[in-house]
Amino acid sequence: MTISIEISYYPLTSDYSTAVTAFIDALAAYPDLDISPGPMSTIVTGDARAIFGLLETEVVRAFDAHPAVFTVKIANACPV
């Protein structure tokens, strides 16, 4: 099943731009997913299992690096 997520990452660090860039670069390392960074959020589209695996891996990695807040919207009815 193909899904899309809209994810916003708010690292609670003074060097937030470096953390956000590293997070988006980590997302881009998943070749089977379509990653569309934007000024306020990033859209990720692809197989549901791959996206949920990405979230588990990359969100935990981001939390390990800095305190942070994420907002995520998940849909299977809003193709990008």
C-alpha cells in the first residue's frame, strides 16, 4: 500500500538548521521512497512498511541526537 506522510522536525537545539539538514539527508538515503523537502515540512511517499521503518529508525536517531518535537500526518488517500 502506498502512503504519504507530511513530517515536520523541530530539534530543540541552537544549531537546528544543521540537525534538520542531517535529518532530510537521512531521509534521502532511502532510494525506494519519494522525498520532497519543503520550507515547513517534508513529504515522503512510498510503501507503508518502508515509511514506518524509516520513521522508527530516523526519528529515534534524531531523538538520540537532540531533544525534539515531530509532527506527522499520514494518509493513504492524498496522493502527492
